[in-house]
Amino acid sequence: MADEEREAKTVIPKENFSEWYNEVLRRAEIMDVRYPVKGLYVWFPFGLKLRNLIYSILRALLDEEHDEVLFPTLIPRTEFMKEEKHIKGFEDEVFWVTKGGVDELDVPLALRPTSETAIYPMFKVWIRSHADLPLRVYQIVNVFRYETKHTRPLIRLREVTSFKEAHTAHRSWEEAEAQVRKAINIYRAFYDRLAVPYIITKRPDWDKFPGAAYTIAFDTIMPDGRTLQIATIHHLGTNFAKTFDIKYEDIGGEYKYVHQTCYGISERCVAAVIATHGDDHGLVLPPEVAPTQIVIVPIIFSKDERSAAVIETCRSVHAALKNSFRVVLDEGEERPGAKFYKWEMRGVPLRIEIGPRDVSREECTFVRRDTFERFTVPLSNVVSEAEKVLKDVYENIWRRSKEHFASRIFDFCGNERGQGREDEIKECVRRGVVAIFMCGSEECGVEVKERFDADVLGEEVTTCLGDAGERRGCCIICGAEGKRTYIARTY
């Protein structure tokens, strides 16, 4: 057995998630961790294609109502320090540029950790009257944060290379809140297409975005039971408008502050796809974002006339598929088994095998990546059957991920204050997300952390936007009136 084939057969079980994750990133060629700066990583070509396909969905959703912009990376300290609450939330994470060549800069420049203080001075210039509103823009950029915790590719980095941030301005609180709802629906549509399940919460006041009136967050559950925050949406009210003097003239000629929102997604969305769907054989990718949707593998063992017919048939099938799919014909020198492992590791949704017997029968063999089911298909129907299979692969991994996600959420709201069930709650926290009643005070949040080794994710989103279905009960800590709240271990 060749060394490459032997290595391909060595698979770390996904239950050892941390090792599995790092191994898949390496062997599927998503990211290279060998860059000589802690917390900075290099995208492999295959990983970047996956990233670009995922972000193309996000761009398409945003382009329906937003305009894409691009702001500078450097933010003058004079602007960055204007919003006291904002800078306090980021002061330990900022990289500062203090020199230009050998000269000390008159004004130090921050490498943006996020772009509010870069964008809003320009909003002041762009917005003059009610006719300029609503204003909706977004950008996909690099952001820099001096992470001191354990860094992890795509999850916790010092340079986020793919940060999507949207910023909007409106005439009133209500119009901004309507934009929050739209942002929630955009992110729902985005993650639904990635087949990544989520919960949506309102973050506690002590854990909201610095300078926001409130923060909404999307979280998914990773294979080790910890939650990963995969999107945030912030209603900023007039906090930044007052700091940066962003006003508009209304119909009556009166000048008023705008109401703003901002919302972001990072490359954690790529990590969520990898972690949610992958298995012991490597990646399992939704067909819409798979860099290679179909791979064709010729099954030949010797150079003879039958082999030539197999290659000719494979090329014909490739030609038939390439106008509709991202398809690769693997004519490499490896044995078929080594090719199978390679493409399974990369999560290709559909493999087509063609050997001498298939050619004689005018058929081919389909192998699904999600189930490894094998079945034959007439060569004349290969395009239509491939369309059906890829559609079913998406539906299956979406159904499977939702079922698994639901099994990781544990509801303790039916029992008043969870009395006598603390050991059960602790055990469930180690496995996923727990729903309890909480009053919302920071003191009770601290006690939850100490008692259950869990962070407070926040209230169900229905309880913060006035939707029906709000559930209330006694706070598990203090007994005061509380709302249904999620807690979990987090990344």
C-alpha cells in the first residue's frame, strides 16, 4: 500500500473533535496553520474556494437591499476613542500602528477590530436629509483583534480575513428595529442554505456589543457540545449618532439623530459548515458550496483497449456535466481507492465511478458522500440523475443536522427553578444547550457560570422583539420573575 493511501486510511474519530478539526483542516487543505505568527493562518486554494462559495450566498442576500462599500483598514485614534463604551469593549484587543517607517506618527492608527469608528464619520458626511435614509451598506474585510486566549483556525483568530459587516441608518427606532428583523431573516436564509442549525437569542445587557442598545446572536452547537457564535445583529439606537453627530433634516425642517444598526458574520460560518456536517472520513459539504460537486473516477487497472474505452466514456460524461456542475475528472496515477479517500476527505457530494463493465452496460455507478449509498445510473440519464441526487444530499444533511441539533438542547423550564436537578443540568451543559428561566441580572449570570460552568447565551429571540410565545417562570438562581434563557459552554 502506498504511503499516501495508508495515511488516507488513518482517520481521527470526530468524537475527538479538537484533533479531528485540525486534521481535517490540514488534510482537506482548508487552512495551513504553519504561518509564523500566532493566530494568523493561510488559506489553501481549496479552502478559499469553499470560503468564496459560502460568501457568494451571503453577498447575494445582502445585495438585494444593501450596497457594498470598502473602508480603510486604519482608523485614527482620535476617531476610535470617541465612543467610550465602544473602545472600552475593545481596548484589550486593538493592534496599534505607531510608526510610519522610522518616524513616530502624530496620531496612532488602529488596525480595525470592527469598523463603526471608521464608517460613521463618513455617515455624517453622506447623510443630510430624510431623503438619504434608509442607508444600508456592507463590506467584507480583514479585521484584527489581539486575542490572548487559545487561538483556533476559523474560530478564534488575530486576523479575521473574511469579516462581513453591514451598517444601516434610519429615521426612527422602529425603522431600525424593522431592519433588525430583516437582518435576522437574511441570516436565517443564509444558514438554512448551508444546512447549519442555530438558536437565536438576545444577549444579556452585560454581554451586548459595546455601544449597542441590544444585541441579537445566532449560535450553533459544535460536536463537543460547546456553542459557537456565528452571527450578531446590533440595534445601536442613537448612541453612535450622538457621538459622531450623524443627523438628518426631517420633512418639517427639524434636525434629528439617525437610528442605526450593524450586523456581522465572520469565517466562523465556514467552521460551522465543517463541524456540523463532517464525519470520520472528512468533510461533508452542502452541494451549493462544495468546490467540487461531482468527481468522476475511472476504474482501470491496466493499459488495454477496455481502459481506453473507460477514459473516453469518463471524458464524455465530464463534458455532459461540466455546464451544470463543478465537476472534476480524476485521471491521476493513484489507485482508485486512494482517489476515493482523497475526494471523500474533501467532501465531494457525489462520486461517479466508471469501469469496463459499466461501459459495456452503458451505465455508471453513483456514490453519495452523505450516506455512501451506491447505485447504478444509465449514462443517458447522468445529468438529470445528478441533479436529483445533489438536491437529496442537501435535504438529507439538513434533516440530519436539525435532528442532531434538537437532541443537544435540553429544556428545564418545565420544572420550577430546576430545583433538585442541578446535577442533571451540569451533565446536559457538557452535552449542549440548556434552557432555564433567568431574571437577566448580571449577578445571577455570574452565579450560573460558577454553579453550572456555563455562559449565558441570552433570552429566546421571541422575548426581545415582541413576538408571541414568550415564556416566563422563576429565575433558577434568585427566584424572581425570569424569561426562558439559554446557557452553554462557549468558544
